Amino acid sequence: MADDKPKRVTDIGPPHYEKFLPPVIKDNYGKWKYHEILKPGVMVHYGHSGDKLFTVRAASPRLMSIDKMRDFADLADKYCDGYLRFTSRNNVEFLLTDESKIDPLIEDLKALNHPVGGLGNSISNIVHTQGWVHCHSAATDASGIVKAVMDEMYEYFSEMKLPAKIRIALACCLNMCGAVHCSDIAILGIHRRPPRIDHNTLERLCEIPLVTSSCPTAAIRPTTTPEGKKSVEVIEEQCMFCANCYTVCPSMPLNDPLNDGVSIWVGGKVSNARTAPMFSKLAIPFIPNNPPRWPEVTDAIKNIVEVWAANARKYERIGEWINRITYPKFFEMTGIEFQKEHIDDFKFAGLTYHRTAQLVR
Amino acid sequence: MASEVSVQEVADAMYKMIKDAQGMKKFKAGDLTKAMRDVYGDAADRKTCKAAIKELIDSGRCVYTYFGGSFIEIPHDEGAANK
Amino acid sequence: MANLPNTPKLDELTKGPWPSFVSEIKRAAERSDMCKDLLGLLERSYNEKIGHWKHGGIVGVMGYGGGVIGRYTDLPEEFPNISHFHTLRINQPAGWFYTSEALRTLADIWEKHGSGLTNMHGSTGDIIFLGTRTEELEPTFADLTAAGFDLGGSGSDMRTPSACCGKARCEWACYDTMKACYDTTMRYQDELHRPMFPYKWKFKFAGCPNDCVASIARADISVIGTWRDDIKIDQAEVKNYADAGLDIFDDVVLNCPGKCMKWDGNTLEIDNDYCRHCMHCINVMPKALAPGDKRGATVLIGAKAPIIEGALLSSVVIPFIDIDEEYEEFCDIIERMQDIWSEEGKNRERVGEFIQRVGMGNFFEAAEIDLIPEMVTHPRENPYIFFEDYYEEGDEEEEEE
């Protein structure tokens, strides 16, 4: 029956990366010697061959129009024979061999409102999720907070005046498409109201055993409504607002304008440098959504960054700094209030209790 | 040795299983594979089951669906779709 | 000229020094009615403090179970142009390198078939085409494959692997990350496009312990470059760093986690037997220090975000493998672990959670992987040991024989 149709092409995978590598990279592949950061957002890699590769890193909002894609393509043609790349943190990087073209490129990027920076001891771009632009389970917007925070933190992107790197990440709900849980500062969208159950649609849209088994605290039980509809009920005291039930069943939304907002987490890292990778820890349990600029969130982050910057030792990431000074000091120095929510009560909570008499005064 | 079983036969058995449970239970690829092993033993090995699932999907008799995990279902209108 | 909706709240976000996503949507809206409606919908979310999207779970391209995320607005009467607003994930080239020509090709395809909005890139690393209608999915896919691109993963399948730029532009790359990423992507095309696992299955390839792709936090299989011989030292360059003002004792020696360095003001000594391969000294003095020549990777398993049983970091499976040379062996070990999880894992159970449930010892034993001290931070602290055998009276004699 499919004989007369043209054959569909499938399973070809991505294009091979070699097609996109500039000659200087092909020539020096695996043969780089060392690199230097020349100024904010600009670095040079030296090959054993003596070749030099210059990289200019610029910010991007991640959410980009195809027009901007074409702008970047034009700049790549103008300055680097058409070769460019993106980074794991959504920056765009132009790859040049002609040092004299660096400054004109930076001027052109500035004219397009794309600041250059994010290298070395700076705040790089914020890794983030879709938020209200595209997600059904978002407890907050993503792009909007990122824009507001980076407007505020701009000087730390475009200059290198911090003691160490800061990696900020945002996820608009606990699903963490942005896996923010190991960031120096994480902004995490959070729900605070148990799911509202739509008994009229649940039986049709959801598979009840799947819904009950989705709850990590066993707070969801099957039930039959007075009208005889098969549905579920939620033991509200047992709900910790993970929204896993909503992921498997659209009839259980947790989204709620009054109760949704963001939490702030600190001290995570993924790099193995000096100390082992660490999870981020809760700093501020809840800040209400306040679009378009979330001033309470930007203030909180600015405060943490500036207290850290003023007190940390060279190369000390936020988590390393806090581990040295201890958390009581962190709360004291930042003026953040310690609340019941800071004390873990999920699995293995006891491991986070302070089990030594070693305390700072 | 276990007896032979064709990909088409396994695909048909899978289809029946999906159809019989429609509206009550959704199956993942792994659920179907395990169920076939219970019926046909080693003859329905992983490779045969994979081919059977591919046959169901490529023929359009079944589609992949997603609700917090990927399932294999008979095509139907999407609950959330705007008509 | 486009007649854009009135969006005073969003307009606020066109101001300021950071590049604005609102300006991007507005620019795309000059030609796309979808983007006009998106602006209106987003302004409404900003006013109401709630999102206006519904789940979607059936749409896709023929034969694939991943790569398309269905999305519908819950306000289709007011915003009919985004009644459907599905996303396509497109497998990025390893290391995220492009030519201007490739970018223009992608832009042209998306201008023809969708909203004109993209993410460069999504969290897992794919190129994201944001927003189109169901009937445009197949034509988009056809144009993409004609241009040499394919969809990435979603749902319970192998997700699109990603890699740092590795040997292409980094002297610290301890193996060929982009090659490993590409080879893995190609080897498992079936697993990537046809969901067959309990839940997602992610690979990330980082060239050195700095882990620029966050593999240890975000990938089920984290491959992190490392080396086994001595750190290379150019003492003259060390001295140059010191002369230029670097405090080698405070900034380098004191930060060494293995406490294996000495600095007498002239010479830097490293007791490499106790080096933990953390990268700090090399990061600080890239011109003076470098990873050794015996390079390879540490393979770790099990990282994930909190849903459902709590967040996990990956933990060690293989302390060192020369993955460039022993790629088949790497795949063989991965497949043994993948098969056990695939067979026994519960719906939505990531491999890290599965390992916690069945026990790491049991898991590795079943996968025929040697149990070694590198797998734990320290041995157990509790005495609740599941001894697997015990003797009956008289067993001792038999043992003697």
C-alpha cells in the first residue's frame, strides 16, 4: 500500500560535525596547547602548530527568531568565514583567525544588542526552561525572570570582577527541564497548592492506577464521586507540590496564580575543580510571582552575589564559600531569614542535620 | 528450542492486547515485550518484539503517545487538542 | 506592517542591556500570526500570573515516538493562531558547531513551516523549533531530513546526546567528546526515535573534570574525561605565573583536594599518586600545566533532577577507560546496564532511582561489572547487611575437601 509513496527518510541522525568545523580547527583538532582570556568575552587558543584561534562569546536570549539566526549567520560570514558555535549555556561564539576583526565584530554585536562576555570569573548566561512561553506545568515564567536578572547582573557578565564563576539556572517547575539542582544560584518555580481535581474529565483523560502510583508520598487514592464518577482524591497534608500527578494526568492542575512563585537555591556546582560536585541548597523558600520584572527575585540574587563577592576568597564558588563560613553565617551575612521550610523532611533528611559541635560564633 | 513465531504474529497479538485494554490501561514498549514473552517464550525475543512494534507503528495501526512516559496506543483524538 | 497586540508588561522587557526575548518574538511577529497571538497570550499570563498551555501527547511524525512536543493553548478562541503550538526537537551537530549556511537552511525551513521562533538550544542540547500546527509536522520533517537533519529525543527514549567542544577547541579534552557523542547518537538511532525504555535515558560527554556540559548532574550516563599519568609541568611557565602575581601557595596549593602539591618559590612539585584529577591547578595555570598523555574517561551513571524520588548525581561505574580506543567495550558495558534497567525498571523510573531501589551492588553484579572501592565515597555505616549465603551444620567439612 505504501509502494506509490516516495520513501520517507528516517534515522539519519544529525549532520556530521566535521562539516561545520573551520579549517583552523580541523588542522589543530586535539592539538591545542593552551588558551588565554584576552579580555571579557574574548579568548585565544594556541595550537602546538603555532596557529591561533580567537573566540568571541556573546549573550543570547536563547529564545531567538530566525531573523536573529540570519543576523548571526551574516556576522559569521563577515568576520569568520561563516563559522560559529553555541555554548552549553546558550551563548553564541564566533570563531576567528584574524585578530584585527575582533573589535569590529564586538561593535557589530553591540549594535545588535548582544553584549560580549561570560568568560572567566563572571556570570555566564542563565540556563533556563520555557515557562509561560510554552509550558503547561510552569509555576513561573522563565525568559522574563532571566531577562530581569541579567539586566541587573549585566556588569558581572561583561566584566570579570568576581572571585570565581557563577552559574545561574532557572527551571519553571520541579520537573527541572533545566536541571538547576547543581547551580551556584538556582531559581526554581514552585507550586504551593495541592492539585484541583476535575472529576468531570479525569476518568476520560487519565488512567487512575497510573495517577495513584505517580505520587511519591502516596497522597492520591482512587475514589468514586457522589455522582458515580470514577476519580481520585488527594490527602492534602501529604502533598509536597511536585506536580508529578499533573504530568501523568491533565485533570489535576496545580497551577495557581495566588500560590505559584519562585524559590532561590544556592551553592551547587558540577565542576570537579577543588571540591566535588554539589547540590544547591534552599536559600529562600518562596517569592511571589511579580511580572514583568520580578524585583524581589532580582534583589535577592543581587544581594547573594554581592555578599559572596565581597567575602569569598579567590576561586571560591558560592557553595565552597558557604561551606567554609557555614550556613548560619550565610544567613547572617545575607540577612535571609531562616525558616522551617529550610529544614529537610524528605528522605534521608537526618543527613542534613548539624551533627557536630563545630560551630562559628 | 522454542518454536518460531513471525513478527506479524507478535504484532497482531500486541495489537489485540492494546485493543482489549483500550481506555483502561496503556502499555509501554516494555510491557508489550514482557507479555509476548509470557505467551511465546523465547521465540518472542527482544528483536522480534522490537520489529513487531515497528510494524504496528509504521503501518499506522498504533501510535506512540506521551503522558509522563511513552505509551503505544491505537490512534485516537487527543484529549487536549483544540478542534 | 504588522499590527502587534498591545503588550505594556512585555514591553517593559524590551528595555535594558540584556538581549530581549520579547524583541525576538516581536520581530518574528512581523511575519507570523502565531507570534502575534503568542505575544497576546504571554501578556495575558503576565497579567494573570498563570500559564495558558495544555498537555499534548499524541502528535509526532510517522514512525517516531520522540522529537515532537504537543502543545495547545487553553484559550483557542481568543488566540486561534496558537491553537496548536507544537515544538520540534532537532538533533544538534555535536559540540554545537555550525556554518552560516546551515543556520540559514534551518531558518528557511522554519520560516516555511512554523512560527519562526527557536531556542538555540534546548536544555538537553537540541535545536528547538518552537510552535507549529499538527499538519506542518510531516512537511517540516521532510525538509529537515532533505537538509541532513533529523529529530532528537523526547519521552521514554534515549535523549539526544550532547558533548562539549572537546578536541575541537580545548587543550584539556581527554578524549574525543564530539566523536563519542556522534557515534553514540548514530549507534542508537532506533532507541532515540522509538521510546522503548521505562523513562528518559541521557548521555553527556564532557572532555575533562570541569564538566562544561554538566553531565554529572544531568545525564544518566556521564562520561567525563580524565588522565592516568602525571600532570605535565613547565616549571618556567609556573615561575612566570608567580612573577606575574599569582600566589601559587594560596591560590593553587591550598586548593588542592589531594594535598599533593608543594611550592618552594621556585619549583612546583606534584605527588601525582595522590592527585584527584580535579583540574583546579591546570585551570589556574593553563600555560604551565596540562593533563598527562595517558588520557581517557571516567564513566558514571544515574544523575537526575528531583522528580520523583529526589535529585541524584551520577556515580562511578568505570574509573578509567580509553574510550577513543575502547568504544565498543564502553557500549557493551552501557548496554548491559541499559538492558537490566529497561527490563526491570518501573514506569517513569530513571536508572539512578532504579539503582537506589535494587541496590548498587546487585545492579552492577547483574550487569557483570566488577565491584570496586571507587564506586563508593565510603563503605556502609549501618550493619544491615544482606548476606547472601549461610552455612548449615556440617558444611565446614565439605568446604575442607
